[in-house]
Amino acid sequence: MKKVALIGANGQLGTDIHKVFSSGNFFKIIPLTTKEIDITDLNLTKKVFSKINPDIVVNTAAFVRVDEAEDHQEEVFKINTFAQKNLAELCQEKNRTLVYISTDYVFGEDKKRKTSYKETDSPGPINVYGLSKLAGEYATKFICSKYFIVRVCGLFGAAGSLGKGGNIVETLIKAGKEKDVVKVVDDQILTPTYTKDIAENLKELLKTENYGLYHITSEGQCSWWEFASEIFRLLKMNVKCQPVTSDVFKTRAKRPAYSVLENYNLKKLGLNKMRNWKKNLKLYLQEKGYL
């Protein structure tokens, strides 16, 4: 049984990884939250690792508030890049496997893009958050020989995001209950992904030693407006969902117009069991008791 140190165990993705990895007898999860570990403190992290001696370290902790990131660059890089560099060094020292959760926001520079990104495509972030996560990827692969870099996209899970307070699905449901008309952007194309589905696929991937870079997202693609419309349709909510351009909502950080990821490397291994985003949305709504 492999011992897994799960950093950010009470976050949106961390919660589902904890649940999914706890079943069966392949992994023994040691959940770590900000109470037990501060990954920006190298000495403290070293002490925690010495005590638990994990085989695998999964880092789901991150500065995820994309707009705030533009004005807090030092803090963003401290958490998303330099703390990850420290983890990579500590894992390399003891021959541990390191898992780094990255993002579709490492893309966005190619404004004409209309086809999904494979792991072999060159990244080009357009905001500070994306840049900090890409730097975290480079730190991981240059320092650590046993690593999995996992890019995810448009996360929603039952626990909700600690950094953002809730998730996009809950935000849209709340807006639908409070307003007759909900305006949602239709010029950002992505793949909203259920964190439980990621956890299930990640579990199978970590049973292998096929180290490297992986995209793990839902199948299919949609705009945020299509996603919102599907939520209201499934819940039979009487709300007008109005498509608008990103210009209507002035945000501090730029967002990619297209950031759909292809699970190419997962498919090559025959391990891609990711469901379509519509199916995942339905499963989430059932898990939360809406359906």
C-alpha cells in the first residue's frame, strides 16, 4: 500500500481525491490541510514529510483567485511556483513521486485556436495565474524525475473551492433563483470538469509509473453560456439565460477564449474514462441532491 501525502485535502479537488483514493487497498491517504502544512515554509514541509514519509505527494494547493493574482504576483508565485519547486526538491531527494495539479490557463495566447490542446502543444499563458502555474510545471519536471503534471479545467465539485468560496455551478443556480435574466459569457470555450471524475481517473494513473504531463478533463466542450443553460434545463428553472461577450464583465485578468484540453496521453495508455461534461454535470447535481 502506497502512502500518499495529500496537500489541500479539504479543497474542492482534494476532498474528492481523499474520498476516491481511500477506497480499496492500493493507497493510504494522509490528508494535509493548512493546519498541518504550509508549503511555502520549506523547513516545516521537510519536518512533516520526515514524520509521515510518503511514497507519493499530491499537491492540490494553489492560489486560484485569477483576478486577484494580477495584483498579488509575489504571493501567487510564492504558492504556485516556489513552494512547488521546494516540493520537487524534497521529493527528488527521497525518490518520491510528485503530483502537481495545473490548469488549462497555461494556454490562451493563440487567439484563433479552435481545436483542443494536446500535451505536446506549446503553452502560452495570458494572465499571472496561468504564468505561475506554468512556472510550477517547469520547476516540477526539471527537478523531479518521478512526476505527474495534471492539467485540469473548469472545476466543480461537491466541496466547492476554498479559495473562491463555492463553485461555478452553485453561483449560477443562486443567480437563477435571484434573477429573471442571468447573463453568461458565450465567447469562452472550455470543458467544465467534475472533480470526482478527475479523482477516479487520477487514481488509476497513479497506479502506473507512466510519469509525465497529462490532461484530465471532461470530454466535449461548451461555452459558459451553454453550461449555464444546461444547468437551468436540468433543474427546470424558469430563468432566461442571456449570452453576452466577455466585454460585458470587465475582469482584472484576461481569460483564454478557447482552452479545451484533449486527454491525449491518457488515451494513449488506454486509461481515459473521463465522461462527457453533460453527464458529469448531471452526476454532480444528483450528488448535491438537486436531482
